[in-house]
Amino acid sequence: LANIHVLLVEDNLVNQLVAKELLLSMQAKVTIAENGQKALDLLSANSFDVVLMDIQMPVMDGLTAANIIREQELRLQIKSALPIIAMTAHAREEDKQRSLIAGMSLHIAKPVTSDVLRESILQVTK
């Protein structure tokens, strides 16, 4: 994942550390936001190749943040949507559908293996 800048949006410190280490071991550049609002703030000032978004977080959840990102892309007439991967413990089919409806590109369940993480990122960034 060299040259891929990942925005990791996760409120749980242990999950942040595990995901960050996995991503760094794959040579990705990683920035962490602890909730959806912080992610929106970072996205307004920085460029990312992909967002890994938890669903349940304080301040602003991942579904709301994804909706806002997609609305901004529409308003600004951005042609290529920013890939957003839901990375969540919510693994039921209805959870996946809610993620996709909110504008997520993919939905992967925690705990995430390095292979699934790498393949998911490569799939949405190609």
C-alpha cells in the first residue's frame, strides 16, 4: 500500500493501534480521526486515497459522516468519489446494506485480517 494515504476513523484506542500497525506494515500512510466530525475536518484540509470508517462513534457516527461526504461530493460535482470502507463489528446483512445506502464503497467486518484489509483497499483505490 505504498503511496496510499489512509484516513482511519475509529474511536476505540486499541482498534486504532491495531489497524494503524497493520496499515503501516503494508507501507500505507495513516492519519487517525476519533469520530466522524474529526474525519470531516481532516478531509476538508487534506487529501486521502481511502477512508476506513467505523460505524458507531461518539460525536458523529460513520453513517452520518459518509452521508455528508457524499452530499459534499455531489454539491461540488466531484467526479470520482472518495472510497470509504465501513470497518465495523456490525456484520449482519442489514448492517452492510445500511452502510452501502449511506455511501460506503465496501463493508468489512471486524476483526479484520491484514489480507482482507489490503485487498479491500486495493479494490476501491484501483
